[in-house]
Amino acid sequence: MSIHMAKTIKEERLRWILPIVKQEVKLKDAAKVCPHSKRSLERWAALYREEGEAGLEPKSTEPKTQEKETPILAKERIVEIRKKTKKCALKIRWQLQFEHKIQAIKTDNGSIFTNYYASMTKRSDMTVKTIHALDIFCRENNIIHYLIDPGKPAQNGTVERSHREDQEKFYEQNKFKSFNDLQIKLERWNIYYNNLEHCGLNGKTPNEFLEDYQLIRPPNVCA
């Protein structure tokens, strides 16, 4: 599931403030996972209550957005690296580049990934009537799309293990009032999970592992 990424300062403020104003989460709890300060959240919440969404607009005469403006989360990541490592802008740019092109992907046979086993296209000769959008994307980007054998989820073990973790520790532990509520809670879960130590990563968090992975620049890996 794709997670909505804020494109403007107003959107970024709104996605943190709405759950607080709707009393879905306490401000002090939001401040624990929010990249912005507790004081900023308090100020934005007060502005939202007084003026609505308009109160969250940045007070500036400059244009609110640029056509190719860097997403605010990316800006925050740059500031975080700068504070942590004291690297110059060029070195940070190198660190954030992940230049190894994806050469192949492996998925299960669900209709979200392929039409080979969908009822409308199931045929003994495995000829697909309608090409799946993912296969079109892979073809256009020169990516090989591997499928696991039908009924063999163990061949996609890493993904299945991740799905089980999400199911047991997120979906079964939460109730969702709306799709927007699901998106907000899922993003919080992703932030928590990606900063959680993992046994499979020798005690590192996924974010720490990714940072190290980018620095050592390993060869391309196909699975």
C-alpha cells in the first residue's frame, strides 16, 4: 500500500494535527514520533482550531509550492543527516543516492501482481488475455518479473514473514474509523518499525542498515 507523502508544508502540518484535533491521539504521544517539536504541534493545533486549514498555511509572500520542490520528509532527512554527521551538502547528496538499478523482482501470484492466475485469464496454455500493469511497467523499465510456484508461499519467505509481522502487530492491534485513519496509523507503524532493532539485521534498525548499505555501495543483487 502506498503511503501519502506530504507535498506542501500545509499538508505536512495537517497530517499531524488532524489526529490530535479529532482526539484520536494525544499531543504528547504524537510528539514522540513526530519529527517536529511538541511546541510546533501545540501552535499548529491552536491555529487549526481558530482558522481551520488556512491557519496551517506558511506565513510567507513566497509561492507556496514549486513544481519540482523537494518533499518535506526528504528535507527533514537531509537536516537529520547534517546534524548527525556534519557532512557537507555534496557528501549528503552522495549518501542519499541509491544508484543500483533494480534488475528483477519476485512476487506471489495474486491478482495485484499478475494476471496469470486470475479467473478471467486462467487458461491451460498460460496465455494472458490482458497484460497486468506491473508487467507493463517491468517491460518498460527492463525489469524481470519472477513468480513463485503456485501454492508455495515459502518461496517468498521474507515477504510472508513481513506480512505476518504487520498482521499480528499492526492490523490485529488497531481499529480504523476510515481509510484516512488507516493511512495515518500505518505511517506511524512504519516509522516505528523502521527504527526498531531487528535480529535479522544483527541488532540494527532498517534505517541504519539502509544507511550502511548505501555507504558501502554493494554490487547489484538479483533474487
